[in-house]
Amino acid sequence: MYIYGKNSVIEALDSGQVNVLLLAKGLNAKSVSQLEKIAKKSKTHVKFVARIELDQLLKTTKHQGIVAELEDFEYADQEAPFVNAKEKGEQLLLVLLDQINDPRNYGAIVRSAEALGAHGVISEERRSAPLSATVIKVAAGAANHIPIVQVKNLARYIDQLKERNVWIYGAAGEAYNESKDLDWNRSVALVIGSEGSGLRRLIRDKCDDTLKIPLRGKIDSLNASVAAGILINDIISQREQTNG
């Protein structure tokens, strides 16, 4: 698995997940010095190659001459998000993905979830983008700091969450409630559906309630990752206000 671009590669080096750092010959000396220093700290081998080799390897010229070969990324255990919340002494907040097939959306949601304080991101094996290099790149290092779980059947997983007293809330544009109308001081799973078709009927029916983001402009919908970020922030902010 390869990722590219200076910022993404530095995040990966800092997390210790880079097997080999590939740098294009003729790269800016200041950048080379910075990257070699970080690579040395993480004991990562640095290899200089012709830029055309990176073009051919990645099938793009947008790599900035900076590429990281990553270790294989593994999904977290299903219990990991619960452990994460417990260790932080916080009410559980999970983000469940229903048919998020765009790897950029997937990566952006992972990034927002980690940055804003969720405890895990869960996708379904057959109806989600795979955990690819694009997902890891867009997540910009967040994938190393939040459990990412894959389940075989999202509906069955929701049933298991309910058995653990986790409340399930689905994001839906036609919902009646807004985030301010709901009680977030409990263990919660927020379900985000695809931009095209939203939540599947089966998943919607299993939600305890649905909520919407009030839109004031002429556009009648939001990108899935943007919606996820807004709702996660609303939940965490209201918890902080309630608990002082």
C-alpha cells in the first residue's frame, strides 16, 4: 500500500507505519533533510528513485516526489471503540457507515471522527469502500488514532449495540428532529448513509430516531463527510455543555 504527498507521508512516518520512504532524485534539499530526519527517528529506510519510477508506480504525477510504502493496515477489533471510550472516561460515540462507497468520503469521515472526539468508525464488509491507500491518505494520519472496524452485517451489528444499551441515531434529510432536540448524554451510534440513496430502509427502521441538519441555502443536501463532521461536533459540544 502506498500513499503520497508530504503531509500525509509525515503523518505516516510519525505513526511508525512506513516500511520504506521513496524520494524522487532532485527533490528540494530542505524537504529531503526534513524527511530524512523524521525517517531516521522512526528507523525507516529511505530510498532515492527517479521521479518517472514514482509516476509509473502510482500512475499519477501528483505525488510531489514523496511516497511512503506502508505496512498492511488492519481493522480494529469490535471491542476497541468501547475500550477507547472507557480509557478516556467518556460516553461512547460511534460512527456507523451505511453504503459509503467513495474512499475520499470514507477517509474524510475517519478524519473528522478522530479530530472531533468519536471513539470508532464502523463500516460493512460488502457495502463500503475498502480501507485503501486513498482512505488512509485522505484521513491524514487519523486512521492511526481511532479504531476502524469492519463488520459483516451492519443491521446485525446494530442489534448487538442495542443489547449493550447503545442508542442508534440515523442522519436523514427528511427527519423531524435536529441534534439540539435529542439527548446525547448516553452511549450513541450515529449512522451516516450514502449521498445518493441515504440510509437503507432496513437500517433506518433499526434506528431509535433520525435527525437532520437544518439547511438555509438553496442546496438541499450536504456531502456525507461534511454532514458527519457537523453532527459529531454537535453531539460532543452538547455533551460538554450538559456535563460542564
